[in-house]
Amino acid sequence: MDSQRKFELKPLNSITYEFSVDGNNNRIDYFFIDGNFLYEKEYYHEIEKKIRNYYPSEKKHLYSIYIYNKTDEINDSFNKERKWLDGENKNLISYIRLTEGVPDIFYILKDGNVVYDNIKNKEINFEFDQ
């Protein structure tokens, strides 16, 4: 990937949501992509490489990651509540979930639709329901 096509993965103002269900500790983190992201397999796998640096050291029962496209509101100065992101699927680029530390969902999204399953390395098409 040449330098003009690179992108950075940045935490969304350190928004982290931790909660417990039936004694199981869970966590959700939010990120955004700054730079040139293209809907190509090379980029999907690059997200996978970059996000591993952010996995929590303490294993969670469920750990979810939402990665958004940078916008006028979703950026380094994001100052809204976490709930503001609910339903903000048109700017969602990736949803990842780990169960007991193992990725079991890794979707790439475009315009609110899942277009690629990065675990199965397969194109798919359905509306993402957050």
C-alpha cells in the first residue's frame, strides 16, 4: 500500500463502554479511519492488522469494535455521547466482535450494508442492524 493510499486507525476520543451481563465482562470500543480507505481486500486486511494493537489485554466475554469513516462530527474532536453513534450506520466501515478473545464477526460495511465478511474472505450483502 503506497503512502498516498494509507490510512490511520484512531480511537474515537477514548470512548469505551464496559458492562457486565450474567457475570460476563464485555466491552465496546469506537474508532475512526483517518485517510484514504478504499473498498478493496487489501484495505480490509489492513484494518485487521491495525486493530489488533487495540485489543484489551484482559480478555472479555464479548468485545465489540465499531470503526467509522471520518466526518465533520466523527473525528479527533468528537464530543458527543456514545449513544449518538447508535444507528449511525451510513458512516460505519467495520464491525468486529471477539468472543472470549477470538474474532467471530468481522464485517466491512458500505452505506449501512455489510459488503464483506473478513473472516470468511467472502463478499456478502445485507443491511447491518446495530
